[in-house]
Amino acid sequence: MKQSKVLYTSSIVAALGGFLFGFDTVVISGAEQTIQKLWNLSETLHGLAISAALWGTVLGSLIGGWPTDHLGRKKTLISLGLLFFVSAVWSAFAQDVNSFMVARFIGGLGIGISTVASPLYISEIAPAKLRGRLAGMFQFNIVFGILMAFMSNALLKQIGENAWRWMLGVEAIPALIYTLSCFAIPESPRWLIGAQKNMDEGLKVLAKVNATASKAEIIQIAADIEAASQEDTHESGFWTMRHRVPILLAILIAFFNQLSGINAVLYFAPRIFEMTGLAAKAALLQSVGIGITNLIFTFLGLWLIDRLGRRTLLVIGSLGYIASLGLCSWAFYSGNVSIVPACIFAFIAAHAVGQGAVIWVFISEIFPNQHRASGQSLGSFTHWIFAALLTLFFPRMVTAFSPGSVFAFFCGMMCLQLLWVVTMVPETKGVPLEQIEEQLGIH
């Protein structure tokens, strides 16, 4: 059955926040060495300059729920586009390291807020049967943005001494396109009906994004949203026993996402490959091989998420994690390091099909309408704070412990994840958001 063009175009526009996320995160890789030489930065100051966006991301994810709830989903999406635009232009024209760090921090705020607002908006406009693949486009665009940043840096590398400024500034083009596109999308019907009590506008949007639904079905969806929002107001606090299940699920899925070691592998792939004697090929393996593997298997995950379900993909991903990380650990302990690159690619594939495809979709589904932005912010903040901590401590881990022990630790954490998924994680595939509340015991 043919779905609404408004539904698909709105979902694609919102998901482009993920493209800017991925692009902004990686584009610095082409400029960081030049910046260190240009401003004669010490190792400490260089680290601060490069990590400025990451700390902006932590703050953005923490505060992202407030504008999403109070300004609305649409205005928040527009504002994060402006943050990316300002960051790109400012970074390109920065004349000193302090100005540069402020510019990168602003971009980080955009990344953090995007992980709250973009998947949340898509989950609220999408029909239950399409919600997984549409909200999952956010993750696909992150991976696509990473690839495009590597390609852009490669193309701009030879244009002269100011190539690094062009590398950073070119992001302003997709940021501007994204920002202008956001003006054309409708507001979330669940925010209109639940938060603003604007039933008329909410019904209009529901009709636009549910082209195959009858008028009676649209009215029933709106009535369910209104009933759920009225029930939400009986206990207005977020940190209550009523929300203990979704809060725990959001924290744990974000915790396990990072304790797989995914960011350590992505950020420190050259170091890992160097341990196997592939130092000369490390950069290519990281930027191209890992990037393409990530993109292909993320696409596969999106194709499967509404067919097999979120829980099933997490089980498949967990098994893939355990096998690939376990083999990596064995390879380093036994000296058979020639299999490590293949294991790393298998690890990336397992992540892309499982946690990578599921995390932002799942967090955006499990909270009631009134608290969805706060819940998304909690899950996002948990993800980013553990990403920052893992990035900070991983170099020390591989110095203090053998690589085999480090990979064994990550493998052990993924055994715990598998146990958690099998015993605690509910299946949300094809279930309307308001019914998920009942499924999780939120009354």
C-alpha cells in the first residue's frame, strides 16, 4: 500500500540530522594535524581542541530534551541545523585555538541535540509497521555522513595550505539545506495533541502522514494519543517508579552499546591494526574498509528491523559481538594476529546490524509521549558520557593490559548484554507507541 509522501519526506529530512552528526564527527580528522602545527599546540591543548565537539555532544544530549518538549520537535530540528551551520562557518574562519574550540563545541551541541530530536520526531510521525526502518534512517545517515566526510577530506586535501578550512567549512552547505528543509515539514502530531492540546492541527498532520488510514482510524489514533497524554499528567515527574522500566532499558541499551568497545575500535583502529603488523594499511582499513562495512550492514539492519524486530536484531548482534571479540582475544593471546582484521570487520558488521540499527529507534519508542524527549535525552546522554569515558581510558587500557585481555573484557560485557536482551528486553516491532506504554506497565 502506498504511504504518504509527507511521511517519507519528513522522515528523510529529520534523518539528515544524522548525516550532519556523522559528517561533523569525522571531518576533523582531515584537519587536526594541520591545526596542531598552525597554532603550535601542546599535546594537551591539541587534545582539548579536537575533543571540544565531544564535550558539546555530552551537554547537547543532556539538555536536548528541554527544547524538544518546550519549543516543539520541528523548531528544535531547525535550531540544531543552525548550530551545525554556525559551527562549520566559524570553524573555517577561526583565527586562534580558543575561537576554534568554541566553534567545534557548538557543533557538538548540534550532535547531542540531534540524537534526541531526530529519532524522536520520526518515531512520532511514523506508523507502527514502518517506525523501525524510518527512525533507523537516522543511524544510516550517521554512517553515510562519516563516509562522505572521509571522501570530502580526500577531495579537498590538495587545494592548498587552507585546505583544512575548506574541509570544515563545506559542512555549511548540507547544514543550510537541512535547515531550510525543516521549515517544510509538519510538527509532530503527538506533540501537538499531547503537549499543546491542539487536536485540530494534530488530526491534520496525522491524516497527512497516514495516507492509507481511514478517517475513523485517524480519529482513533488521535483519541489514543489524547488519552495517553491525560494519563501521563496524573504523575508528572520523570524520575518516578512508574517509569522505572523504560528508564532502566534506556540506560542499559546505551551502556552496553559503548561497552561493546565500538568507539574504541572506530577511533583507535590504526593502533589495533598496528599491533598485527598492518600499520601501513591502517588508515585505509579504518576510513574505507570499516566505513563501507558499517554502511552495508547498517542498511541490512534497517531492512530487517521491522521484519525480524528490535529484540531479535539485538540477539543476532550480541552473538556476532561475542564471536568476533572472543576470536580477537584468542588471536592476541595465541599470536595468530593475522585473523584480527577479519574479526574487526565482523565486529563492525555485528554492531551495524544489531545495536547500531536498534539503539536510537528503541529509546524513542519506550517512553510515554509526555516524557519521550526526557527519555531520549537520558539514553543519549548515557551513550555519550560512556563514549567519552571509553575514548579517554582505552589507550591506557591497552597499555596497562594485554590486547587479549581488553578484547576479552568487551566480549564478557557482550555476554551480559545477550543475557539482558533475552531476559528483559521487550519486542516493540509493529506496536503503536501508546500500546508500548501498556506493554511496559506504564499506567
